[in-house]
Amino acid sequence: MASKRAALDTEPDTVDKVPTKPKPKRKKPSPPKVPKCGCRGDCRTRKCACGKKGEACGDSCKCTGCVNPFSILKEYNIDLPDAAQDKCLMDNIYKVKDLRGRLEQTYELECCEESVQLKDMLPRVCHCPGEECGYEWQYSWCWDRFIDEEYRPRYHCEKCRRCGDYRGDHCDRCNQCYFAGHYGFPCPCREEDEVGSDDEERETCAVM
Ligand SMILES: [Zn+2]
Ligand SMILES: [Zn+2]
Ligand SMILES: [Zn+2]
Ligand SMILES: [Zn+2]
Ligand SMILES: [Zn+2]
Ligand SMILES: [Zn+2]
Ligand SMILES: [Zn+2]
């Protein structure tokens, strides 16, 4: 009893501690799990279960000479859950031959001719580190350059799996991107249809 009281006295703050609500943490796509892929090789391909989820390989992985690109991103302290949500990154990361070299590559931002290394500008939209600049850029893995996010934002089509014109849009009907312009014109395939036939039923069939 006595020792318990003494312990309380040394920590007066714990006495009136009210049960607090759990703090709203930053959104995470999934709770941290122990990553584990079944690879026996070097995790070079998309087949690797860790890489597929955008996770680095861990101690429980049995891979050898691992080159899982997400392990490399982690080496450079790049936020992996964020990176995994970048479709342009996800569609390209396995195609980059020398990922470390790419991450250390220097790019000049047109806003103020500031030189940056790719590793410091990932993932997703980043701000120019130039003094009093802060201009928004986003790296396109498809084009290997920085895209002016303020005027011509990056448009990476998840279905075509490549970057396109920022005024582009994807047509589910002909399954390709087309130029939609600022006002969101319909795909030319629909225009042809309106002129060419009276068959309006097809419109509804095209919607998945
Ligand atoms: Zn693996
Ligand atoms: Zn693994
Ligand atoms: Zn691995
Ligand atoms: Zn700048
Ligand atoms: Zn892209
Ligand atoms: Zn179309
Ligand atoms: Zn598309």
C-alpha cells in the first residue's frame, strides 16, 4: 500500500488523467503488418507480395539480394503508404532500371531554376524548396520530368496506365484517353454515334 501511494505522489499527473479519445491519426491505408512475401529470389518483379502492396521487405521475408523498389524508397525515407497511392509511381517503379540513380538525379524546376533531387520531391505533389517560392510540382514517372501542378497538373490515367495531356479524360467506352479540353467535351466516339445511328440503347449498355 505504502509503496503504491509513494508512486502516485511522484507522478501527480497520472491521478487526474481522464480517459482521452484516441487522437485522430494520419490516415493509413492498412494497419502496420509484418510484411512477408514468398519470394526466394530478389523481388525484382511485381509478383513480389511486398512490392505489390507498396511495402518494403522485412525480416520475415526470405528473399535474397532483394531489390524490391519499395525497400529502396524506404532507404531514402520516402513515405511508403503515400507512394503506394501514387498510381504513376506504381505503374512505373518496376521499369526504372537504376532506381537509386534516378532518386539521386538532379532536376531543375522552372519556377525559379532551383535544383532538386528526386528523392526530396516524393511522393505526390511537392513544393519548390526555393526561397519564398513554394511552387507546386509533381513528378511524372512516365515522362521523367516535373509537371507544373499549378497550371497543367499531372494526369496519370489509371486505366491507360500512363500520363497524358492534363486536359485528357478516359472514355470507358472506347477504353482510351481523349482530349476533353477545359469544358469536358465528350469522347469523339460518342459524337460519331449520335450522328451515325439512332440506336440509343447502346448508351446504357456501355455503362458498366
Ligand atoms: Zn518479395
Ligand atoms: Zn518481401
Ligand atoms: Zn524482398
Ligand atoms: Zn521555385
Ligand atoms: Zn504517369
Ligand atoms: Zn470513346
Ligand atoms: Zn485513359
